[in-house]
Amino acid sequence: MQHKMFTMATHATKIETAKAYNATMEKIDALMKKGEKKLTDKEAKELRAMALAAQQYEKSIYTIDAPKTLEGMIELKMYERKLKQKDLARLMGLGEAKLSQILSGKRMPDVAFLKAAYLKLGIDPSFLLSHV
């Protein structure tokens, strides 16, 4: 039965259950242990298809709620871009002190900050306006 699951998972374009996901991950693991250079073209294509299917399944079950605060959204953007606060300030064209004060809630965001958050970080304007 397990071998049959591997075959199904190998050809699956969509994983819908945890059982199918686990079987797919076992097959991926087995191919990875074989080594990239030792894979046949067919196995490499299978591996890619299974990895993409597993990734889609993971995205469907492991969701992270969007930030509910402006500070949270800015921190998420910093994390996504692997930026330190000083790098973010430079990117946004702001002083480090000003950014620090805004992120700590000691200072209200001004138009320059909001504009930079939209243009440089791609934060939705409606989110920005509803969180000031």
C-alpha cells in the first residue's frame, strides 16, 4: 500500500491529505538521499513535481495571519527583506531615530513615512491609512 501511495504522490499535482503529504515527503527524502547527480531525468522531474505539490500543500495548511498593526507590518517587511532597522531607515529615506520612535509608538507616522512605506515596502495604502 505504501508503494502505491508513492506512485500516486509521484504523479500528483495536488496533495490534499496529511497522509498523501507524508508519503510524498518520504519519496522526496529517498530521492534526496540518492543525490542530485545520481538522479535520472525522470526522477529529477518527479522530485520537482513532488516538491512543488508539497509546497502548495504546506501553504494551504500553514498560514500566518497578516499583521494587525502598522509596526507589525513594518517588522514583517523587515523580516522578509532581511533588513536591520538602520538598513530600513536608509531604504525609506528616514533617520534611524525617527524610524525607531515610530516603531516604538513614541511618534506618529507622518506623510513622508507613509509614502515611503507604500513606495519602498509595497504596503497597501488602505492598510497604512487605517492603522495611523
